[in-house]
Amino acid sequence: MRTQGFGSWMCAVLLALSSVTPPVSGAELQVMQDLNVGRNVTGPAGGIGRYQNLLKYSEAFDNATSGTTWSETGVTIVADSATAAPNGATTADQLTFPNAGSVDSTQQDSGVVSTTAAYTFSVWLRSVSGGTTIVLKIQDTDENNTTVVTGLSNTTWERYSVSKTFGTAGGNIIVTLLENAAADNPVLLAWGAQLEQNPSPGVYVRTAASAVSTAGYGAITDGVATGTGVITGLTADAGGATTGAAVTIAGGTNGIDTVRSADIVTLNLDTTEIGASTFGTNADFAWTFNSSGATDPILTFGSSAISLNDGILLDLSAINMSANTEGLKLPQVAGACTNATAEGEICWDTASDNLYVGTGSVPKQINTSATAWDAIGDPAGNGAVAMANTAQTLDWTSPSTATAVDWLTVTATNGSATDATTQRLLVLKNKDDAGASGTLERLLVLDNADANEAVTTALEIVGSSTGAITTAIDVSDPEIGTALAIGGNDITSASGAQVQFASATSLSIPAGTGPTVDAAGETAVDTTDDQLIYFGGAKRVLAYKQQVCVALQNAGPSDVNKRFWVAPMPVTITDVGCRYEGTGTTVAQFQLANNSGTLMTHTVPTCVKTPTNATYQSVTANNQLAAGEGLRLSVINVPNPTTDDYELCVRYTVDPQ
């Protein structure tokens, strides 16, 4: 089946039809340029009647999102051809069927399971070059039907369709455009594909990511559902536009039945009555009033309640309160709002300027007049304020002028009769939870939340001109794990101040690989080779290993158990190495021993000729010397020549005492 394409506007024909008396039946009406009048009034630019489109991306044959829309076999597609589509826009796609040896095709699985009903697949086509024959096919798992279209025009758009009444319910309905024969190789333009559960094509409605699954009856303008005047029972579906369908009602008082997900209903009228409307997820509803009159319109509701479902946000943030004629006004009464008893019900008392909120049984006053704290009298006895699981804040505002102020002061006056006992002005205590698990992470936090400026001093401890403080901070309790954790921050003091650790067993200083020590007084441990780095007039280094060397001339087998060094304190010999000057035909070999002649365990060092650096061998046993004990050496081979000069060096560490 085909109907003629592009031509005059629908509205002109509708005006002409309105003057026919008696009314003309659908059977008498004919195809008139781009307008088809029958059971529906339809054309590429829109129409009135039944509409439905079970396909997605009806004007985007190149779209293959997740394999659920169009898929091609051998067909190449150029989207949005320069040739105008039937509606005048450049949204038609060019399809090329290039393979001479196969039948090329493009198809879409609608995802709709067929029922025992009639379905129609329609599309606007126009030839560009090559063959002028194409096949339209509609099928499910068990049944199919095809229409062979011949004589495609290369100047005029035409709408073609194929219908199929399925005898049994089958699988998903699939629509296909395919080459009639392998050698046809047509190049054609396609636009406005539509699948509907109907025996003939209805009014075309555009789709994108969502199909228009539910059939509707009404007006379609340029592929989108719309309406004017009095429309009863209007249903707006997604319509294929990215932002959903937009339904505009310019007047009338009939209700709107359903607004589906992501659709928009705009009412451009002075007053309207909205019945039992139902809004889907992400649906939008906008009221635009005509304020051309002398006064702005007022939206008036009857006695019924306005209820919003969970998840709805009432957003008034766009109101900038530039005048007292905008904003939100609460219900008001000159009294205590005695009737505002419903849970959450709000009322403003104009007589006392108080706000009330209903609790479900009584109205509760939210705000009260400010009360000076100095008006609170002395309590009759000890007491407690139960806060339950609530957070409280005392908030002060900085003075408008530069004024010194202490915002909160807690004072106590001690008496001579009680000075013998411990008195504490302020105690922050974590109560015993009787064995329950859980940790209170902080007892006191000093927090500067002002991103613009730093607090000069977070905690200041001072004594007045006549009052001294013996111990400013006492962290001597043995149950304290870490008395002070400073992270990477500095501790500074005035000149002459001392840090005393009376009974401490050790002092930990910064340690690491290559620490930065670059200012007078800085100290650190370089763990690269266990060196103590400090800065006096310049950067200095104390190495944990020290070295002593002895020079030997005419070394030979007679050099046995010779003492060459005395330890000034307890030490451990760690390494031994040697060098020589001379011929070195046979270099001397040395063995170390302690003062009593006990041999130390080490690999015999290989003497190298100067200026080569000596290679040191580790000394692993019998290598400790007491204070004043001598270190001995022996030549354990026959050097040649004996006139060579040798330098024997040993390294040691001082033993901790």
C-alpha cells in the first residue's frame, strides 16, 4: 500500500472539509497531495487520528544501540541526507544496497511479541539511483508477509506499508527493508518508519530511544502529540523526542488522565481545573499564566487537599525575594494557632509573631522570644540536662564593630574551706557504657571552619598578672598511650626554654632516608647508613662506623701476632681490608686476632694496589674488644717481594654501654 507524499498543509484541507454540507464520509475522500483523509487525517507533517509506533529511532536507520534497534546486512547508511525529508527537515537517511552477489537488508527487532492481531509496517521511501524496487517485510517467529514495491520515484516521497494478521501468538515482531534481487543494488532515501497494531497505517508519530507503545487518538504535529481547545482524556506518550512529548493545552476545563514518564504538560491559560492527574517518574508539569491583564492571575483551589507522593521536591529556590509580593506565605491567624494540630501542619500567629507546627495532637510553638541568660536564677541543687541523642550548638555572631569579646566564660570562686580538696572547673567525661562496644573518638575538638582566615591561637593557657599556673598541661597519667601527637607540625619555644625528660628512657627524633637538615639546631637520623645528621654552623655527620689503619713495611712470615691498635672503649670489629704499593708478585695475607691471640673469623682480605680502593671483608666472630684491649695481626703467607709497603685498615663500631 502507498499514499502520496509531500504537498500542501493539512489545515487548509480541514478548513475546506468544514464547509461541506452534509459532512463527507471517509469513503468519499481521496488522496490529496501530502494529505490522506480516511479514518485518520494524516500526512508527513502530522495528522489527527490513531497513532502508535512500536519501533525505536524511527528517523535514525543508522542507530544500532545495543543491538535493539536497526541492524544492517550489507547496507551502508548515510544519516541526515541533504535531501529534505517528507516533513521538510534534513532528517532522511540514505540507504545503499551495494553487494551484487547477495540480498542486502536492514531490519529492527521491535521487542514486541506478536498477538493474534493485525500489524502494519510503514515507511516513506524515495529512489536516488540504481534499482527502483524494494521489499517491505513484517514477520514473527512463525509467520511473515512481504510487499514488493516497484517503480520508486526519484522526485517524490511516498509512504509504503505492509500488513500482517498473525494467526497465532509468536516471537518478537521484526520489520525489514530488503533488496528484491541480488543485482538490483538500489540507493534510496528512507524516513519515518512505523510499526503499529492496526490493519492500516495510522498517523505518523516520531520515536527516539523509546517507542510509543500505547496507541493514542488525537493530534500529531511534526511527529509529536499535541492538542488545543477542549481535549478529554488526553494521554501524552514519549513521542520519540529526547526530552519526551510536550502536550500543550491552550484552553478548556477537562481533566488530564495520565502523563507518562519523562513527558511534559504545559497549560497556557488563565485558569484551569486539573482533575485526578497521575504523573510518572520524571514527568514535568508547568503552568504558564497569561499576565497581560491589569492584575496577575491567581491560582485558586477548592476545599480539596493537594497531596504529593514521596520523592517529590517542592523547589522555590528560583524566587529571589526581590519584593514582598513573591515568596511563600503561611496560613495565618491572630492567636495561638489552636487548630493547627495535624502532624506537620504549619501556622503563623500574627498577634505574637510565633510559628507553630502541629504534632498530631497539639500545635507546638517553634520560636520563642529571646531570654537573657543572666535572668536564670540559681538552681536549687545538683542537676543534669538530658540531651538524649541530639546535637546542640551555641552560635554567636561577631560584633559589627571592632570589639574585644569573650563569648563564653565559665567561672568559679574557690573558698579557703575547700582548698584542701581537688576542684576542677570543667570536666569532659566519656561515661562508662557498661561493656557495650564502641569508641568515642574525641573528647574535645577545636575546629576552624572559616576557609578565609586562620585562627591565631586555637588553645591559649594564661595566668593573670597575679595568678600563676603550676602545670599548664598534665599528661602524666600512665593510661595515656601517646601524650602528644604533632604529625609533621613544629614545636616552637622562646629563647632559653628547656624541654626536660626527667625519667624518659629514650628520645625519638626524626629518622628516614635522606632527611632534610638545613637549619641551625636541626637533627635527624639518616637510615641509609645509620648516620646522625645535625646542623651547627653547617651540616655535620656522625657515622656509626669508625676506622683505624696501620702501615707495614717489609711484611713477611715473621710478622706474627703483632699488636697494632688498642681499643679506647668496648668495640666490635666489623670489616678488614688492605692495599699495597710495590710489585706485588705475591701479596701478603693477613689474619686478625684479639689481645689474647684468639683468631677472629673473617675471609682473608685481598690486598689491592693503590690507588685502587680496598675491598673489605666482614669480621663475624671473636671480634669484640674490651676497653684497653689490643688488636693483633699476623702475616700468614710468604709475600714476594718483601720490600712492598702495606696498609691494613679495620672498621669498628662502639658497643653501647
